[in-house]
Amino acid sequence: MKLPKEMQKKQNNKPKRPTPVKKRPGQQQGSRAMRRKMQQQGIDMDQIEATRVIIESPEKTIVINQPEVVKMEQMGQSIFQIIGTPEEYSPGEIDINQEPDSIGEELNETIEDEEAKPTIAESDIMLVAAQANVGKDEAEAVLRSCDGNIAKAIVQLKNR
């Protein structure tokens, strides 16, 4: 049975149910949605305030100073996620019982202290040169004198 035209139009004008947004491959979920899914699966997460993480193996010792550590527990198992910059040492090179700051100092004594100069990317030099309308060499020189600060270098070149 077909409905009269007036009623057909009313049916077509009904609001549609919201459809879920399709995620692109590799797109992350929001933190709230992620926490809900993890809670549904029985995963507990805790942030651990750590000052140093040491991983020892027969071949090397890995030290991570000032790491971000997250402990996840699921079904009685603990998973530790460690984010930081690792430093590798040979097994007898460091004493793990010493303070975290003294490890780097002890190894730096054997290496000659060189003046730390920022590494300047080619794209930064090109950006400064284009913005200030100067040559590549001049842009690089000013960028080095500004310790790699792009905005400061552009302002300095424009004010000349």
C-alpha cells in the first residue's frame, strides 16, 4: 500500500540517526574514548613518577634519565611503557647505585668539553633567507648568532 504524497514527504523529512564517524587509518581515538575501551577490557593504567630506568643485559646497560613511565595491568600481567632518550653503556662502565645526575658527569669528564652549538637544519636556513629576503649564507650566519632561534634571526635581519 502506498502512502499519500503529503505523508511520503513527512517520512523523507524525518531526521536521520547520527552515523558513526569513519576513522581514517592511523587516526587516534580521544583520550576519553581510549580510557573507556581500556576500562571495558579490564586494563588499568597508572603514571609512575620515575627519575631513572636501568635495563641490564649481558652485552650492555641501557639508562634512561627522566623517563615517562606508564604501568598497565591486564589479567594479572603488568606492562611498563617507557618513553625517554636511552643511553647505552658497556656492562662495567657505570655503577647503577650512584645518583642519576652523576652518571652523565662521570662520562663527560673523559670527553673534552666542546662548546655546544645548535644544529641548524637546511629548511630553517631557507625559511629565514626567504622571510628576510637575504642570501643563504647571511641567513645561516645570523641564525647561528641567534643560537638557532628562527624568529629572532628574521627580526634581526629585517631590522638591518
